[in-house]
Amino acid sequence: MCEHNSDPARSPERLCLPVDQGQIEAASETLRDNKGAQGNLGVSIGIQIGDNVELRNNLIPFLIELDVPTATLSDMFGLSGRELWNIAAAEPVSVFACSDCDVLLNVRDRRALLRLIRASRAISCARPGDPGDPILLCDSCTDLRLHLHNEEQRLRRLAQQARTAKLRRMPFAEYRTQPEWQARRSAALARARYRCQTCGEKDVRLAVHHNSYERYGDESPFDLIVLCDRCHALFHDPVEDAS
């Protein structure tokens, strides 16, 4: 459960507390009560509209975009879900265009309409690089973006493969100064909680030792072990110092 904290002396972030079963049941009961009240009001509005078809047809698209449940609308106007959508599609309140080429998007049904509304709201608050919903693109632009994304990923893989090949050719004295090794070394120390993984000693000098050189330059976590100097001496290969 989260609420805004109005006390400036405390954290400005949302206050989050765990909910209990009683709160869950109370919230569920409130939702049921409110849904019943909304349904009753909807039926009352439908009765008041009566035979005013123009008003009804103007109101239905608006209520659909507000995400009023189909069952409620059916009770209000005595229409099926398909009839409601046909009315809404004939005179839509909102229209949507491809965010790349501006061609109008075809809204197939109520579900697609609501997804478009949610996606538009989400992307308007997004930052460059955040994931987006492809429903905001036409088919042609979706295909183009997918092709560009796949090509970008392919080039990244090739660059990574070239970099790994270069690292594999480095002697360890040079490799240990590279950012890739520094990152893997830091990760290994963090996983070991800065303790020797053999004797458990902490607050001592620690070395990150290779269990295997099979993936040298692109080590997995299983290839590395954190050791204190004493344990490292037992593991140490006199031919290849990889501390």
C-alpha cells in the first residue's frame, strides 16, 4: 500500500506498507459496492435517455473510452457488446496515428482502443530508451523498426565478439587493467560477500582466481573464485598467475 507523504521532515517518496488480509477484503468489498452503484446509475441514465438515439450514440463512444465495462453499457442502453462497438467505431472520439509516419491506425475493437489509449499515456511519460508498445506503430513502421533493431543487435554481437577475441589474446597483466575484468572481479567479490570462499576469512586481502581459463576474456561466474592469500597459495598455478 502506498500513499504520498505530506510530512516534509520525512522522505518525499511514496510511503509503502505491506497490506494484510483485512485490507484486501475491505478493498474488494468497496469495489463491489462501487460497481453496483455505478451499474444502478448507468441503468438510470439509460432510462432517462430513452429514445434519444443521437444523445445515446454520442455518449457511448465517450463512455467506452472511459473504460466503462461493457456489461454496464449493455444494461444502460440495452445493446450487445458488438452493437456498442459499432456505434463507437462509427463516430470515434479519439483517433490515433502511427508515431513514426502519421498514417491513421485502424482500431479493430474496444480492446485495441483501450490499449492504444494506455500506450499513448505511457509513452507520453516515457524517456528515450524505455520500452514502448508497438501498437502505436503501423505494420510497415513496425517491420522497419524490427529490422533496424535486429541489425543493431547483430552489430553489437559482432563488436562484442571482436572485443572478446582481443581480450583472449591479452596476457593477464594487461587483461587485469581492462574494464571487463574489473567489472567481473568486482562482481565476484560482491557474490562472495568479500570473504574467502574456501576458509570464510574477511577483512583480509582477497584475490579473484580462475577456476578455468576456458572462457578467458569472457568468464562466467563459475569460472572465478575469491580466495585469501593463504588459500590462494594452495590453488595457485605457478605457471599462470591469475590472482
